[in-house]
Amino acid sequence: MKPTLKKTPMPEQEPQHRVKNFFEVALGYSEEQAVTEAKRCLQCPAHPCVSGCPVGIDIPGFIKKIKERDFKESARILKKYNNLPAICGRVCPQEVQCEERCVVGKIPGSEPVAIGRLERFVADWEADNVKERTVDPTVPKGKKVAVVGSGPAGLTAAADLAKMGYSVDVFETLHKPGGVLVYGIPEFRLPKSIVEREVKYVESLSVKIHLNTPVGKSISVDELLKDYDAIFIGVGAGTPKFMKIPGTNLNGVYSANEFLTRVNLMKAYLFPEYDTPVKKGNNIVVVGGGNVAMDAARSALRLGAKSVVVVYRRTEQEMPARREEYLHAVEEGIRFRWLTQPLRYIGDEKGKVIGVECISMELGEPDESGRRRPIPIEDSRFVIEADMVIEAIGTDANRFLLSQFKGLSLNKYGYIVVDSETYATTLRKVFAGGDIVTGAATVIEAMGAGKKAAFWIDRFLSGEYDPWR
Amino acid sequence: MKNRIIKKSRLAPQVYDFVIENEQIAAKARPGQFIVARAHEKGERIPLTIADLYKDSFRMVVRGVGKTTYELCMMNENDVLSDVTGPLGNPSEIAYFGNVMLVGGGVGIATLLPIAKELKKHGNKLHVILGGRSKEYVIMLDEFEKIADELIITTDDGSFGIKGVVTDGMDLVMNKSKIEVAWAVGPTIMMKFCSLKAKELGLKIWVSLNPIMVDGTGMCGACRVTVDGQLKFACVDGPEFDGTKVDWDELLVRLSQYRDEEELSLRKFKESVGDLSWL
């Protein structure tokens, strides 16, 4: 049977309904849909998809088992490589990773196999159907590893190390584990119950997660160095950047981090049932063109905004957000103003934002990022009315912890310098990975780093290789 | 048990003194630092200052002003706070200076206490001014009496000490002694006027800011303040800053940001628990 050219569509909440709730937008495949989609996979011998996956999942392997309706075995294969598949199936940019390399996608007019959707299906199927999840017994190695940060990098490193037999303690500053998965990514894209489920799996591997424990404050770096055989730092790039234009401190101006933390971690969308409030603007301007800007814009809409405008200084072609997220945002009625740069926020006499003065841009020569540099057009200033502004222009290294780690080399942006292969820092016993090394990137890249670092931590602790020699 | 309320006592109307079990904080906190607490699963994260440290517990003083702080004040001994994170922020920069002026108002008096004790340990002479609306709101008086070399009380209504405000006390101290450095901790409006007074007197003054925070670890920027024209995060860059350089009016406006939501929350809370004036 000749496979169909298009991916099996994923059922979704209709835009007019979903803008009024925080429930998940994409609803997931049924067994039938998953099997139909799995049949599109050619099981090609070269399987280039695997090399496109930062954690190297045996993609043809788990898809073959879906085709055979052996979902349990499919899940087992998946879990061997990926400790957090239900999360990855939802938030990975598969279109630039595994799916981009899929042979089926190279056939003219054909879409690649929906690997991400299948991954999500298997992970959810396992959670719904396999009650007793067996964990392969490991031989304790008698060594201890501390993992700083419980985001995607930290959880992945912790799970892999625990599977290898290390005793792992994870230290998390916030009151919930998951890092950006709980404070950053909204419920409608990644339900927090899914994160909880995956964290429980990691804990079932005997990983101990210590919440409310800011390393460098409530436990010192020296204590960690003394008590553990190795340390993995995966604290993310958690400090919001501000454009620092006039009016930044007006009421109603948020960093995306604050806005999303209030909404996601603190559940401000359920205020006053939950105690943390968030402003509910009518006319909202979101600044930035990445996934975080999409998350902020779509969350603001769900809080009841009449109008949400995303301003971005480049164009649709250059925007870093995932295509899928951008299209979801457009479907939901979010408007985009390309080639637009805010110059200042205008406030009223009470110190509350009422508008954003912007200037139009045009694209010049490519800059160091390879994208064409936006240049302001003279005499093109205009004002967008806004009672709330969310800046989503990126994040910086978190100064909070790094200031405590003496001897750790940082690059000019404040990120940790590591050996590109082993993830070893300049400080003996200390490894690092994820956004704190690369700057803000994706969940899966952080997980890839956590996985590779775990591999090298094991080699270091078993005496096979010493990155500091 | 971690975060259990070991002891609770009433210091003034709506002002309660707590001892909370938490070894990490007891072991690591330094004067000037704070914690972030969450009372229950649906609760807000709020910053609170550390008033004292014991072997495996710490002391904090809470004044009921909104729903969250009322809820905290209504918790009892052996209740357990859902979450306590800390110590956060930078410790006070304490050394031997000579004559030091300490100005405290409201529950800021509790924040001032560990700073005062540490300054005393370093051999400083302490000129302390404590202010309140009326006599009953001047808390921890006996504790300051033990360490202060000079103690001035001001009350708005004159029910105790001098009738006036803490800046009147600052003038009195300055008239008699040469002060090297000052700390002022209290309501934002009080710290603003103390800073204006210090500027006028050419006095170096530290203030401990208490803006709205969410995480308290530099992650959200809710607590951003302008200090000397620079954007600072009170949680990781502070909480103490040179008071003469703080943009006070901006901070006061930012503190009022959620007034409507705070009123709604409190009104609904009072509907469910009834009158709170007994607290």
C-alpha cells in the first residue's frame, strides 16, 4: 500500500473554543491514527532521522512497534533513550530535527512522518495503560552526583545517571520541579500534569529532588564539592532581558518570565481561586518573535485580552518561533506587526502603561547571526495603544548561582565555558549543560546536553577518562 | 519537621512573631537576607525578612495586610508552611564603623534586629530610632533596649516617646553624635523620607527594599527598581541599597500595581472567614 503524502492530522481544539481556556490545544492521536501514521514510515536502512535527534532515539524501532500495535514495547524502546518522551513529543521542534531528515519528507509533495506526534502518542499510551512501570534494577556504583536545577537538562542527566547506578540528588530553587517546563511553557502546550508524571518517573529511578533549595544560598558550593563525586549544573538561562527603553518600569510592563511564571507556575489564570494575580489587559503588545513571545501572546489572549499584537523587528521569515506555534497564534487571532521596534513606553499620570511608541524598520545587510540586520526608518514613528506590554526578548545567564561558583570560567555573555565534547567545565568534578552553556535554546537541546554530560560523568567517575588531565 | 511553626506570639494587633523550623536557613542566613514563603498549595510566594536565627529554626514577623499575610497570621503552632525558600538576597555589609544610626518602623523593626545585633557584635555604638502609629505598634522594644546605646521612640499620636516621625528622631541623634552610617528599614514611604533626610544631612544610608516579588531569585524581574539610574532586581542585587539613590516614587507606584486584585482577594477571604479585627 502506498503511503499517503500528508501526515495523519492531529485532532485539535477549535481556535474559537481554545482561546477561552487553558486546556491543551493538540489532543493527540488515537490508536488507529497512530498506527496509520506509523505505516507511513519506510523503515529505511539509513534512518537519517536518528542523527537529527539530540538524544539519538531509535526512531524506526519505536515506530515499527506502533505499526505492530505493540505499544508497550514501543514505549520501552523510547524510554531507553528519552526519559521525558511525553514532553518531547509536545515541545520539540521536530521540523528542524528528526522530521527534517526523514526520507518520506524528501519525496516531492510529501510530508515527513509525524515522529513527534507518534512519540507523544506512545508516551501517553504508556501512562494511561501501563500501571506498574517496572524499572530495570541497577547495580549501585557507590558514588554520588549532585544535579543543580530540575529543568530538562537536569532531569535528563539525573535520570540517566540514576539508571547507571549513581546516587543522584537534584537541587531546585523553586517549589516545583521542572524548571522552564513548569514556569515557562503554558498549560495549553504542555499540561503540568504531564510534567508531574514525567518527574515522577525520574523519581521512580531513585533520584531525590530537593525543592526550595537554592544552591549557593541554602547549600553552599563548597558543601556540594565536598559531598559529591561529580556535579552537573543545569540551571538554565533564567534572567529576563529588558530592552531598557524609557518606561520599562511602568505598571503593566512585564518580562515574559514574570508574566508566564505568574500564569503557569502560580496559576494566576485561576485567580482568585489561586492567590497570585496577573494583570488582564485589553490591548496587549508582546515584543519579540520567539516561542516565548508566542506563549506569552497566546496566554494573554486566554486571559481575556481583546487584542494582542506581537511586534518584531524583523519579518516572518526571520522569526525564531516554531512555525506550528506561529500558525496556532495566527489562527487564534493574534496580530503581527513585522519590522517594528519599540522605542519607549508611554505612561499615564498614575504610572500605568497606555501605549508603545514604535519605529518602522527595514532589513539591511546580514549580521553575525546570518539574519538581515533591521535598521530604523527615519520619520516612521507611530504609537500602538496598549494597557499591557510583555517583553519576550530573551534571557541571560542566571547570576544567582554562578556568582557562588568560584573558579568556573564564563564566556563574555556570562554562560559557562565547557569542553564541547565532554561538557566538563574549568572546575574539576563539575559539568554543565543546557541553556546555561548555550544561552536560551530548546528543551530537547538541553536534554541532549544532559544526556551527553551524564555519559561523560559516568566515564569520569568510573576512571575511564579524565577531562581535566 | 521542615517549615513547622514551632512558636507563635502576638506582638501587636495583626502583627505576629513566628519561629519556623528550617535547618538550612538557620545554618546559612546572614543579617539582611530574606526568605520567600508560600503558605499552601494555592498560595502566593511572598518575601519575608528573617528576624533572628536559632539552632535549627528562624524567626520571622508578619503583619496582616492582605489575604496571604492574614492567612499566615492565622496559622498556629505545629501548622506547616507549604514552602520556605532561602536565605535569599545579599547580607548587610557589616563592619566596625563607630557610631551607627538604625531607624525602624512597623515590621521593618524586625528586619532591623539581626542587623543591629551584628553591628553590636562588631563593636559599633547603636543609635536606634523606632517609630510606630501608636505605642502598641512599636514592637520588640525590650530587645532593642538591651543593645541600643541610645534609643528614641516616636509615635504618630504621641502615645509613647516623642510625638512625631522617625526623621525627627534622626535630627535629634545627629545633633548629638557624629554618625558614620545609617540603616532604615520600614514602610517604603518611611524609607523614602529617611533617605531624603540622610541626603540633607550628608549621611550614608542603607535601606532594605520590599517590592513585589514572585520567585525572589532573579528570574522574573517583578522586583525591578531604579537605583542610581540603573535597572536593578531587588531580590538578587539587593535587598539593601543606598537609599539616596533609589527612585522612590517609581517604587511606590510599582507597589500599588495589584491594589485592585489585592482588595478583591481580601474581600473574598473576609467573606469566608468573617471579621479579622480580632487578629
